[in-house]
Amino acid sequence: MGFIDKLEQGLEKAVRGTFGKGGTFEPVDIANRLRTEMDNKAYAVSNGRTLAPNVFTVEFSAPDFSRAQQWGVPLAEELCDVVIRHARDQGYSLRGSVRVTFTLGDQLEPGDFEVTGSQQKVASPQEAPAQHLPPAVAQDSLPSRISKPAAPPPTEPVPAHKLPQPKRPAPKPQVVLEINGERLAVKDLPVTLGRGSNADITVEDTGVSRRHLEIVQQDDTYLAVDLGSTNGSYVNGRRLIGRVEIKNGAVIEMGRARIIFRLMVRKG
């Protein structure tokens, strides 16, 4: 039986001896925060799956971080199991193995902690949501070590035109929204659309709520998020519930407004 199972069944004495002296949270609170982070950042993709974070960083204050180190890998491993079980219960798909890292936060007060989740692709032939990598603990205190290979023997100089040319980074796409036929370039994300003056982009339509919809970016993925609008939102003809991935050419409908999401890449 693990730390979190013991807590949930009332066997809390040993764990509270570690976390209760300087803080107000328990490992079960970390587990709950992991579940919440997964739910908040989960989104549907075009093939019907719902993707959720699989890599998490738990940031502690200095006193709580030293206590977390005492539990070390066993607690982090159990938190990985919490993530896997929650993904199975909610039907989430994970892009790679699960990893939980404990780290030190300079701006946190004793008793506070932050959980940040993200998606990380793992080079494997198949997705493996039921597996997890060894969790990392105390990463901020581990020094890095860099080794250099021995210098190769001198060779004849190679003409410049035969040297491998460095690859240019792929240009960053420009988000463009075509709203009822009028194109508008979006410089920064997230961007909010609605009828009210507090929306980033105003859509003049009585069927549109004051803050109707938001477009956000997570890594290389773009998402449409309904903000609890009165009349709802539609993406490619389907009712938007929560958030959904949008790709180049996606059609968003809110009220009588028709919005085409485009990713424009400047050539040359």
C-alpha cells in the first residue's frame, strides 16, 4: 500500500510527520492537483481522442522541498501511478511515458506548491500510457557534467561549398482569422473573441456572448475553447464542448459569425 492510499484510508500519521510540520498540505493534495491539471489541460483532437499532459513538475518551497526529498522516488512513482489511473478512468490518451519531477521554487511560501503539466513525445513505436519512466527527484540540485570527445586527427581542408549547410529553423506560422470574409492577423495568443469591449477581438453579432470563445496554443497545438457562451460554439459543424484542437482551415461558428482559422507561413 502506497503513501497516497494510506492517506486516503486514514493512515496519515507517518506522512503528516513529514509534511505537517511546516506546511498545510499532504501528498494526497499533490495527487488531487495532478488530476486537476490533467483535466484543465485535456483537449480533444481530430481523431476522437482526448489528449492530456503526461509530464509534470511539482514545485515546492525550500522547507517543503527538503521534506519531499525524504520521500524521494517512491512518492514520485506513486504519483505517476495516480496520473495513469486517472487517464484510464477519464479515457485520456497520453503522448508518452509519465514523469513526475520535484523541484525547488524560489517564490513559494512554506505550505504552498505548484503543479505544471505538459505533453512530451517519447520516441517509441507505440504510445504506452500504462508505462512510466523513473520519476526525477531534486533535479535542481544536480550539477550538469559535460564531456568533450577527443579532437580528431587533422585532415585536408574541405571546400566551403562542400561543407554541410546549417538547416534554417522552420518559420513560425502566423495565425490569421477570417471573420465573415475579413482577414485579421493575430500577433499574440491566447486571444478572446466576443461581443463585449473586454474581448480581444470584437464580433458584432447579437448571438455572440460578451466573452464567447478563446483560441490558445499548447506547444505546437492550437485549441478553441468555449468560454461558457449562451448560444454555444461550433467547430467544423460540431458543437464545441470544453476545448478542441483546431487546424489550418478549421471553421468556427458563433452566433451568425463564421470564422476560418488559418496558419500562414511567409515564403522566402
